[in-house]
Amino acid sequence: MAKLRILKFGDPTLRKVARPVEEITPRICTLLDDMIETMRAADGCGLAAPQVGVLRRVAVIEVEEGKVFELINPKIIAFSGEQEDAEGCLSNPGKAGVTKRPMHVTVRAMNRKGETYDLTGSELLARAICHECDHLDGKLYTDVQIREITNKEKKKR
Ligand code: ZN
């Protein structure tokens, strides 16, 4: 496994639409392994392939320690409710903003074995699913941010 470099906001790659994975090759599996290592090293709860410069529809999420979800070609198939909370991004270190997201989200994706599965999440997991799927379409949380969270507020939290 290898730690990858995370692109920062302002890098044009983050604004591009990623291509679907047509075949799960050893390269995709290595990418998933490296992304998990990179996400953990950066203490993040999600990472999308465009953030490491790979324009493929691949993302990893780990909201609960040790429970990693690998999402290949993810597609949100259902959502409901609403939540407003703080959101940040490994590509925008040290910053955060308040966003409005659905409270419950169901995403359909493939794992590295090529099996299709549905993942339903609420609260932070729902937020992470939306955030990572957005990355695959070149969208960033700041696009839907209601307001930025100031350093003063962060200290209070
Ligand atoms: Zn992000």
C-alpha cells in the first residue's frame, strides 16, 4: 500500500467528472487500498479518487472506525429528510462549512469483488455518501455550503 498525495481545492482535476469503472482490475484494487491508507493517514472519513488525481468513479468511506465501505460506480438511489451540519474536506484542510444534506441516503455501488450492494446511511454516513458522490461529478461541499465556519466557532466545538 502507498500513501497518495491529496489534491487541494483550486486543482482543476477536482472539477472534472470521473469516468465509470468498466472492469475491476488489480489496479482498481490497489487504488482502493491506497485510498484507504491515505484517508486514514489524513484522519478523514471519506476520500474520492479524483482527490488523488484519478478520474474514476471510486470512493472510500470510513465513518465508524474499522468499517470501511468501498464504492465503485456509486449512485444515490434514494434520499429523505434533511440535516444541517458542519462539513469539511481533506482537499480543503483546516476549513469547514455548514451544509444542508439529506438525513437518510441509500447508495447503490459495487465492491471490489464486482458485487452490487446497497448502503443506507443516516446523519454523518449520509453526509459522507453525498460528499463523496459529489466529488465524482466535480462538485465540492463549498458549492452547497450555507456558510463557512470560522476558527472562533471551531474552537468552541
Ligand atoms: Zn471531500
